[in-house]
Amino acid sequence: MNPSLSFWSVECPEGEPDLFVCLTCFDEVFRAKVPVEGCPGCGAIGAFEPFNIAAIKDWGTEDLIRKAEQQPLPPDSVPSANSNSVG
Ligand SMILES: [Zn+2]
């Protein structure tokens, strides 16, 4: 993980694919955002296309599928009863 990576956030309407996969290396995926400086894996710029998790599971590598499943949900879709996290 590179903490200095910055991202464009992408608005994804509900029900639309929100997992952006690099179509050059098929090894990087981000939810509802794309890296500003291109793919951190292969350097390709503008190579990200949105897919849903079902599509990724259909043709993705195990590694890509795992990364897709690990992507955090967008903040506004996470049900949170309170904003305080228990330390
Ligand atoms: Zn790539």
C-alpha cells in the first residue's frame, strides 16, 4: 500500500458497477474511485473501467476477486448507528 496515492472519486448511482478495474494489468481494483496518477500496478492511465463484483468473479483472477471483495464500501452506504468508534 502506498499511502501517498491520491484518487479521483467517482459517483456511482445505486445499482451501477462501482468497482474500477485496470484493463491493462487486471490486477488493480478500486471502489468508486480511480488513482490520479494511473494504475499503481502497471502505470496505465485511463485504463480503469467499472464492473460489478459478479462480473469480476466471472473473469477475474483470484487475486483480483480478493482485492475487489476487500474494497471498503462507500461511506454513505455503510450503516452506522453512531460516529464514535470504540477504541
Ligand atoms: Zn494496471
